Amino acid sequence: MWLSQRDSTIGEKDLTQTTRIGISKAKNIKWRWYLKNSRSVSKRLKGDRTPNFK
């Protein structure tokens, strides 16, 4: 795996940061991010609805 810089239209407003799922230590650390417009998120932040794409 590698990280590389690229031009992107994704900004901070498009990301949501939450606590991790299924861990027993450091539960309160927000080390999980997801795109707000992604339908592939297994568990969303409370109040964040799954996007409705047609």
C-alpha cells in the first residue's frame, strides 16, 4: 500500500470522523473516517442518513 497526492474534489466537509467499531480499548478515539455520500458505510454516526441515490 502507498499514499500518493492527487488532485481531488473531496474536502473536509465531505468526510465524517467517528469512533471505531468493535474494539475494546481506546473506544473514544476517533480513528474512523467515511465519505458522507458513500452507501458502503456499515455503521453511520447517529443522525447521519444513508444517501438516497436514484
